[in-house]
Amino acid sequence: MSAQKEKGHWGKGNGRRYTPAFKREAVRQARAPLKAGFSLAETARRLKLNAQTLSNWIEAADRGARKARALAA
């Protein structure tokens, strides 16, 4: 296997790509059940996602919101 092909596989997980709209909707769906007492893992399973992936998306959304607030101030 060439170095280029190997490099393409490192850290790629299952190789699926999700649209920004799907990610936003997944984060929205994850936040509502968390407030109601459902776990992130339950929500991830329902969306057929890895719980860590969903957690990463939530953290990224939170970072983006903090950055937007800082720029608006």
C-alpha cells in the first residue's frame, strides 16, 4: 500500500461524511433529550451515530457559539 493511500485511512473512522445540515439537526436532537434526562448514547444510537462523534459535534457547536458571541461583543 502506498504512503498516500495509508495516510488517507489514518483517523478516518468509518469513512462516512455528514452534511453540515445533518450535523446541526443531530446536535439539536441531542440537546433536547439531554435536558429531558435521556443519555447522549441513547440519542446517538437512535441517529445511528457513534456517541463520541455526536459529542464532538456538540462540542464544536458550543465552540462556534462562544466564538460568535465573542465577535458580537
